[in-house]
Amino acid sequence: MYVFKSLYGIAPVYLQDLLTVYKPTRSLRSENSMRIQTPRVKTKLYGVRRFDMAASTLWNNLPGELRVLDSVDIFKSKLKTHLFGLAFYELFISFWFYRCFSDILAYSIFFQIPSFCNVILKAHFHILISTA
């Protein structure tokens, strides 16, 4: 929120001074994408923890449709939706897997088809491990 408010002049001046909007020297498609210039740091340990470095990295990693919003309330709502989507993606995949394959697994266990159970369970754990 501080980055959004800094870009639109709502945050304190000392935060606004730390952030610079990316303006390319020539005409590029990215000139209207509301990116922030990432500053150069001399030390890896403390440099990446600075507000301007961390803020620019996190802001530039947001989807483009979030970065170009101009209303604080809409930005909050969309950001919350985006972050919940990132946090609960694995849970959604697990729930989807359970809903799709619970009957098949029950059937295969009841009729003692172990090879099919192993294939399904390995696929499920592969999905969970690859999304983590």
C-alpha cells in the first residue's frame, strides 16, 4: 500500500522520494506499465532489505492489471484477491484432486487395484511438490 500511495502522492514525502517510476529513454511498450526503477545495491545482505529495493521488487512482480489501477479501494480489493489466490492455490489443487479422484480411489481400493492407486497418488504428490 505504501508503494501505491507513494506513486499517487498520498504517502509521506520521504517515501515518495525513495521511489522512481521507470521511464525508458526510447519508446517501449513497457513505458506505461507503472514499473519502479530498481536501485543498485552494494551489499547483498542489507541492500535487498532497503525500502526502495524491496518495494520496487515486490511492486514490479505484481501483475500489470494491478499496477495500473488508480483507486486505492479497488487496488486493495484486487491485491487481496491476488494474494489470496497465491496463498491458497495449493489448497485449491488438493481440494480439486480430492473431489475428482475420491470416488475412483475408493473404487480401486475396494476392488484392490493397487497399481492404479499408486499412479493417482504419485500424480497428486507431484502436483503438490511442483506448485510449492
